[in-house]
Amino acid sequence: MDALLEVSGLSKHYIVSGGLLRRHILRAVDGVSFTVSSGETLGVVGESGSGKSTLGRCLLRLEEPSEGVVKYRGIDITGLPDSSLRPLRRHLQMVFQDPADSLNPRMTVGTAVLEPILLHGLARGVAARRRVIELFELVGLSEEHVARYPHQLSGGQQQRVAIARALASNPQFVVLDEPTSALDVSVQAQLLNLLRALQRRLGLSYLFISHDLSVVSYMARRVVVLYLGRVVEEGPTRALFDDPKHPYTRTLLSAVPANTPWEQRHRIIPRGEPASPLARPAGCPFSPRCPWAVQRCHEEPQALQPVGPDRQVACWRSIEGKIVWTRPEA
Amino acid sequence: MTEYLLQIEDLHTCFQTRNGIVHVLRGLSLNVPRGQVVGIVGESGSGKTVTALSIMRLIRPPGRILSGRILFQGTDLLRLSEQQMERVRGRQIAMIFQQPRESLNPVLTVETQIRLVLRQHLGLDGHAALTRARHLLRQVELPDVDRLLRAYPHELSGGMCQRVMIALCLACSPKLLIADEATTALDVTVQLQILRLLRQLREELGLTLVVITHNLGVVAELCQWVAVMYAGELVEFAPAEQFFRAPFHPYAARLLACRPAISLEDDLPVIPGVVPDLLTRPSGCPFHPRCHRARPRCRLEHPSLEERLPGHEVRCFFPEEVPAWTPSLR
Amino acid sequence: MRLADLGYGLRRNPITIVGLVLLAGLMLVALLAPLLAPQDPYATNPARSLRPPGPGHLFGTDTFGHDIFSRVLHGARIDLMVAAGAVGLAMVLGGFLGAVAGYASGWLDDGIMRLMDMLQAFPNFILALGIAAALGPSLPNLIIAIGLTNLPIYARLVRSRLLSLRVSGFALAAASVGNPPWRVLFVHLLPNCLAPVFVQATLQSGWAILQAAGLSFIGLGVRVPTPEWGVMISMGVPQLTSGHWWVSFFPGLAIMVAVIAFNLVGDGLQDVLDPRRR
């Protein structure tokens, strides 16, 4: 499998003024690296403040990365000027979290899907309109929806339009930023099935960003776990969820609500309050809340180290086998 | 004989829209046993939030409660004057909303907001109020109480705001707490903490909880009874364990089954179609157009709520006979 | 979709219908003035000067014998033209500047906004006065003067709306789909900023008429004998003490009707376009 997208050392920081003369650096994304192969779905998991949405936007250069390199099919798109970047945009598309917000309320949904086709010169006139109808049918809508306005459609239908729009330029890589978080469970199921079917049919690669572990585990073959802008663990979905190697991953998994009332789940309670990206600790970003943290964790930043053939973890205690998962240290 | 704290009888609530009158709730009946947790589950358009607002009599024009009774400790809330209702709201029945930061007054400190509630309902002021405020914040497990009292909502995280909200609700020791999607906007680790807090408070204070959510995991964690709403009606009501083992209503069964989990091959079971527009409800059983068990009778007659097992009621002519989903797969 | 909104808005605010009727009436009068006016508004007739309202002269005559009724009707043309022109200018130019400022940010934003600050630093009327005096009294100059003084409002309105829309999902989506920045601004963002602009424009039209009248009243706008309502009032002022009230009264009434009409329509429009009702 060849690498479609290669990300190395991607960082995005903002300078935030904290009152008179005080400036903080907010590291939303900090040194993130991963690869997405052709036809694969990579899941990105994190809670708020993890930087996952910023990451998605930086990949498409909707926000400018502060550091790092993003390569699409070997081409470095990080430094490209606008004029060279725009033609490449047809290959890299995005579906956003809030479907109502991502559609122009004054444009019919048909026009919204038509636009990329015209912008990239893929078709004109009647042929373009026919393509729009094709796309609508591809995502489970029909010709009668083409002339509607976003507010006349349900959330699920709006998101289908957003998917059609993303597919209009025949992309190879689609970033899905929490595409079903704003939708009901039954609609979510329909849309997840649709996304998988589209992937099989069109050979798409996905970056699936979500805070919902069950959704990510269903969609992605490999997962990257983010905490405060850093990758803390990476690996195949099944292995990662069956046997998480990072304390944060464990904590996250244990926090997922039970499936049934009689299910007994061992809960790991992190200490303190969720950290803010503004006040990142010196060493491991999770150390202030980690039940297994020791002095070294607070002082020494952790880099990703391999553990097993295709897994990585940023936790020295875990790698050295020094953690007893059932016994958090006091 | 179970003692019911809240009894909703044949509630009819409607809204005037530009397209006509929408009957959101048509004859809703629900009983909440004292000291227990009832979960109201539904997707968008099910009428669950309108139910909560009706209980609190917070339905304002263009909405109206047409008929029915809401018995709280034997008194019909719908017969009370607005003045009398104001003494119930916040004092006897309290409500937590979805967006914690938006529920708090952004220009007042936490202390001021608690004091306002204490003064209005309990006539508490000065030092007595401060002591109670401190006690409340400690009760919801907020750290650094004195600093928190001086904080403004925007300085607090989502989870902390929600806990302040819960503290405000508990200020007057209400008997009933309604939580409307109280954890939906929170991260999963924070959600866990809030759910545990609610469970604890229920045990310590003997609170009765009505938890409104679309998240079945929250129901599994917290609730002893499950009420499923669809298109403004109660379609199933059962003890939680029984519900998760063997739901009767096809909608409920599908809802349980369509939640994603690690399963890399099969498509998720779906409920085809979308939730009906309450203005143009389907004839007969509102779920029949989407139901995999529907037969001609379902289109012609409207089923009524029937008790199939002790404590387990369902509104369906052809309920599921065997468990339609197996918990063991998850 | 839009028509249905309109219908609903009118049902909720029946008084808007009054405004619409008045406005329609005014526009009709302005359009058909030459046909409706019994006499040439410029025709003087010293023999019939200062006749009170009566047969032949519905609103009476002024010192020069002009038929006030005909002049009021023709005045509708002039004042509505001024309102439309001035507000139109303010809207288009102000809106454009506000859009550029809001989207570009940085020094361009600062520059444009400081320019707007300068315009707003002067009391509105004094500024119009200054511009009109500098340009010289004439109808086009009147339009320019009033238009320029009202520019900053639209610039700010559009800019603030744009600032919030710039980070919305569909702006980001428009960029990700391949739109160059100028298309994102003009095709996607700007059309969504227009609703408050139109409401403001309607409300301001009444004000524009008052400004025009005021400037003409002091001689900096349109000149005698042009039948503009403000000029007509000023012409009638010396007659008030001698009991010839009708010379100033009827043009004044006309201004009042026009301003009320615009305000009612503007208020109604605000309700119709209120996004919260969606």
C-alpha cells in the first residue's frame, strides 16, 4: 500500500494575549506525524482541546500549519502558493461537523454541489447538471432535492449533500471531521454505512476524526489517539482497543458509557480537571492527570516509541512494562 | 403500591407555526416512581424536550399545553397559578440543560448566582447563604471552592459549569431533577464524572431523576426505567435491564442494534427513512413507514400502550418476540 | 420561500401593511406626478398668491402663486430620488468597504475603519452640511453629501456580520472546495450579510429625506424654485406668522407620511428577515 498522505512534525500554534503584555502560546497541534495509505481509513480520536479539528484543517491548509510537512502523493503541499494549491484541492476534500453550518443558507444544495464541478472545470452546462444529479443519487438523495435550500432538509440529508459536495471533484482523500456527531443515532448508522460503501466503490481514503470511540472503531482500521495536540498512541484499531498501551487511551476507553445496565466496567478516574492547551505541562501532556505518573513523567517529554510491529506509544513506563493496569499508584 | 412522584396523564402540547398547528405531544402519559431514575430516550422530533418543558411549565407562545394533568406529589401543576408555579420551579423541581455555559449568567460570579437562588426560594442571605453555597459546591465535588465562588462562567470548563449548574439546582433541595441532554455537550471523560455525581447525589439525597437523552449508554449507566418516545408518543416503557435484554418495540430494538462498535465487516443495521415531520404524522402507528415488522393493520389503526410483562409496556400490534439484538456481541 | 416569509411576517405585523400601502402610494405619486398634478409646479401666478386651501388649489398657493398641491406631488419625485440615491450610495459603497475590511483584516481593515471613524466623528448633519457646502447646492451633490455621511453605518454593519461569518462552516467549506478568496467573499459571504443592510436602508430612507429637507431648508441642497419638500417648508416659514400656515404645513405633512411609511416598512422587514424564526 503506497502512502497517499504523509504528515511529519505538523504543528499549529496560536499566540494568545493573556491580558496586558502577557502572551501565551497555544499549541493546538504539536509535532504530529502519521501516514494514510491509499484506500485506508485512519481514525483520529481525541476530546476537546486535543487539536483534532485543527489538525484536519491544517491538512487541507484551511489553516496554515506553523511547522511541519504535509505530503500528498509525494508533493509537499505545505509551502505551496495559493495558485498551485488550488488545483490540488480537488483531490483533498473535507466534510464538516455541523451540516447546517457548512452549507450556505442562501444557496440551493444543487448549486453547492455544482460549484466544485465548475470551479475545477470538470464539466459544464448540461453535463455538469447531470453529474450533480448523479452525485445526489450516489449519496442516497434524489433529483427532487436538488432545488432545495439547506433549511428545508433534515440534518442527515444536509450531511449527505455535504458528502456529495466533497465528492464532486473526484477526490482521493477526504477528511471527515466528526461527520455524524450532530446527528441522531439512527441517521448516524445510515451515514456510516454510506461512507463505507462510497469508500469501497470509489477507492477513497479517509481521515476520520471523532471523539466517539465506538464510531471510530467501526470505521477505521488504524487509529491515532491525540491528547493536547500530541499523538500519544497509534496502532491497528482492534489491537489498540483490546489492549491499550497508553494511560490516556485506557482512561478514554474506560469512560465510554456501558452498553447495558449489567455490564461491569473498570473505570479509571483521571485526577483533576481536563487540561487546557494553554497551560501544557513540561513533560508528558497527560502527566498531571495520569494515575500512573511519576516524577520522570512530569519532567521528560515523551516521544512515540514502537511497541510491537505496527504500534507506537508515547509513554516510557508502558514501554518498559512498568505499569500494572489494575493498580493505579496512589 | 409504587409511590409516584410525578404522573403525567394524557398531556397534549402543541405549537403554532406558519404552516399550521403542530401537535408535538398527543396524549403522553408517564409515571415517575419516587427516588428512581427514569430515562426518556428519543431522537430529534420525538418530543422529549417539549415534555420536560411542559413539566416545568416553560412552554411559551407560540407553544401551548392544551390538556392533560401533570401530578407532582398529588398536585396538578397545570392548575397552579403562575405565582404558585414559580414556587415549584427551582424549589421542588429543578432542571439542567444541555449547554452548561449558556445556562449560567455570563456577567455574574458563581457566588452571586447561587445567592440569587437562595434568596429567592429560601430567603437565605449573608453568611448563611455563603455557608450553604460552599456546601453545595463541595457536594458537587468542585475543588478549590473559595476561588470558584469568585469565578465567572467563562473561566470554567464545560464540566465545571455543569457541576455549578447542578449545585444551583440542588440549592433548594428539590425533589425532582430533570436533566435535558445534560452531558451531550461534554467530553466522554467529563460525562463519566457527571454521571457518577448524579448517581451519588441520588443515593445520598434521595433525588428522583428524569434523564432526557438520545444516548443509550447514558441510560444504561444511570437509569432504572426507560421510556422511549417516537413522534411525540411514548412507545415503550420498561425497567432498564429488561429493556436492554429484550425490547419489545421494533424502533427501540433497532435503536439498540444500530449503535456502532468494533465490527470491521458488516454494515450497521439501519432504520430506513427519517423521523416524521410532526405536522404530517403518518396514519395509524407513527413508526409504520419505517418498521420492519409493519403489517396493514399498522397503517390503519393507532396502537395503544399495553403491558406485556409486569412493568413493561409497549405501544405496538406486532412487538418483537425474541430479543432482536444480542448484547453479547458488544 | 421568500414570499411565504413575507406573508407570515405581514400576518404577524399588520401595521406593516399600512406602511407598505403608504410607500406604494408615495411611489405611485412620484411616478405619476406629471399626470396627477393639476398644474405645472413651476408656474407662478402672482395674482393668486397666498390663497388658502380651497377649490382649484387643494393645498393653497404660496407667495409666488405656485400651486402647493402640484408641488407636493412633484416633490415626492425629488425626495424619493434623494432617499434612494443617497441610501443606495451609502449601502453600496459602505457595504463594499465593510466587506473588504472584514474579510481582509490587518492594516486594510484598520485603515478603512479609521476612515469610517473620521466620518462618524462629525455630527451627521454638520458633515452633510460641510460636504454640501463644499460641493455646491444641487440635487446630485445633495445625494452625494447625504450618502457619504451615512456610509459608516453600512460599513460597520457589513463588517461585523462578515467577521462572524468568516469563520462559519460554509465559508471554510467554500474555501476547501476550491474557491479563491474573492469568490468566498463576494459569492458566499456577502449575500448573507445583506439582510440587516436592507432593513437599515429602509429605516434610513426616512432619515435621508429629513436630511435632504434640512439641508435644502438652509439653502445648501436643492434651490428655489425646485419643488422639494424641505425648500417648500423654508419658503413658507416667513408666512407662518402672518397666518398663512398651509405653505409650510403640507410639505411638512408629506415628509411625515414618507418617514412613517419607511419606518413601518423597515420594522416589518426586520421581523420578516429575523433568522430566529426559521
